[in-house]
Amino acid sequence: IPNLIDHSIGLFCYRKTVMSNLAENSSFNDKLMFENVQIIFGIYLIPIICIPGLICNILCIIVFITHTMQRLLTTQFLLYLTISDTIKLSNDLLYSIVLIIQMFDQHLGKKLFLILYRYCHYINTVSTLSTAWLTLIVAIERYILCTTNSQRRVLIQKNSRLICNLIIFVSLLVSLPVSFRYEIVPVSSNDTTTSSESIQLTSFGSSRSFRLYSILTDLIRAIFPSLLLFYLNTRIIYLLIRMKSSTGTAFSRLTLSLIVIIGCFICCYFPDALLSLVLDMGYINETYRRRTIREITDFCVTLNSAINFAIYFSISYTFRRAVFRLFQRQSRKTYYPTTYEDLIQRHQYQPRSLCKHGTPL
């Protein structure tokens, strides 16, 4: 009996040791996978997407404020949508810059991460929320244009700026509790000469009230807009097929580009919001496996903010013509000489044609 007891105790300790080693190995593998995914997406792919995306979005803003695009009813909504996407790309590019700095100087990178994370988290929430509702307004506006008369179209155009400003203001107000979710706390260590800090959830951020707020935010940020956008997208496609014979090519192509943009929004935003809603997957104080998944879903949201210019340019002839005219105007401005010597040289090479009175034209 004593031998049997000793054997059972030894077997229990062995199993406990094996399970502990497996848990440590699993945690190590998850950490290694997270670091690899963070390097691939955070350091390489996000700058590759964000830098061209920022340039293209700035070009979109310049094109949308030109006289050619201002005549279109949807331009005001697309202008605000592009501004929101530009803020989102700038915020994500800043995250990549901090990661790159952390590779060379870990102390400085960690310090920048602690300083910027709370503000960047708030900006990210505001930009994603405003992007979602601006995309929804674009779909509603395009659906109304396909179904109603010209009087309502004029009414939409008059109130477009008011609607966009209201969406931005509400997004800033609704996202305000996010800025109180995290706090920087000192970390105690045996070495008293050096002090370290870490970012943790506040008592409000870990409370049940913030969890209810997070669920409500995820619903209005992507779940509800995605479902409504899916319905509106199908209706717009149906109406576009019916009125294709009586609709101008510019209207059809612009509507088609908006359909593609709405579809990309649904594919990119819905998984990220679903993970936050159902699994309560955040970023700080989460397991490495969940943080790995969030890196991928956050990259999809970033990709959605960078591809709108390519969609406009490839589908919409009106937008493409406005871009070409923009560069043509710049080339004409740089063609004329700026010095007196250039004027004399240009005058010498010009053909001399005389009018009826004998003076050169």
C-alpha cells in the first residue's frame, strides 16, 4: 500500500509537470507566432499599404474639391469618407513607425507606445465609426438617387455637409469613453535605480458597464451598418439593372464603384467587429493567440481605407477624367517660361504671321 501511494503521487506529479510544460510550450509558440505576424503585418505590410494609400487619398481629396467633381451629388460624402480614411491610415502608419523604432531601441519604442496608445486607440475608434456611417450614408444616398425624383436629390445635396459634420461630431462624442479605458501604471522591480511602466486597464475599462458600452459600439460601428449595407447593396444592384437602359454611363459607373466600396467595407469591417462583439477580443491583456488574430483583422480594416482610390480610378470614368485634368493643369502651368530670356527665345522661334494692318499677331 505505501508503494502504491508513492507511485500514485509520483504519477500525479509527473502529469502535472507534463501539463505545465505543454502549457509553457503552447504559450511560447503563441508568442512566437504573434511576434512573426506582428513583424509581417505591422512592420512590412502596413507601411506598404499606408504610404501609397495616404498619397492616393490626398489626391482624392484634391480631386473631390475640384469643380468637375463638385457637380456630383455624392462628392461631399466621398470627400468626408476619404478624410476619415486618411486619418485611419495615418494612425496605423504611426503604429508601424513605433514598431520599427522598437526594433532598434526597445526602451524608446516602448516609451512611445505607452504615450501614444491611448490617444491612437481613441482616434482609431473615431475614424472607424465615422467611416462606417459615412459609407452607410453613401449607400442610402445612392439608393435614394436610384428611386426618387430630382427634388429629393437637391434636398440631399443641400444637407450633405450638415449630415457629414453631424456624423463626425457624434463619432467624437460616442468614442470618448474609449480614452478612459487604459492607464499607465508603474511596475515594481527589485532594481530601485530603474523605473518601468506598463499600460493596463482602468477600473472603468474592466467594469461591466464598459463591456456593455463596447458591445453597443461594435453594434453601431460595423454589425448594424454591415447588415443594412448588404441589403442596400442588393437593392442598388437590382435597381441599376432595371434602369441601365435609361441611365447615363457616368451614373452607372459611379454607382458600380460605390457598390464595390460597400462590398469591401462589409468584408473588411464585419470580421473585426464580430470578434470584438462575440469573443470580447481586445489587444492589451489578451492572450498572444487572440492578439495574433486581431493583427490580421486590423490589417483588413487598414486595407479597406487604402483601396478606394484604386476603385474610383478603375471604374469611374468621371473620376479618372478629373485626375487627368488635374495633372494637365499642372503641366500647363509649368510650360510657360518664367524669365525674360525664355520669352525672347520663344518669340524668336514662333512663326511671324501678319494681320491686315501689317502688325504681327
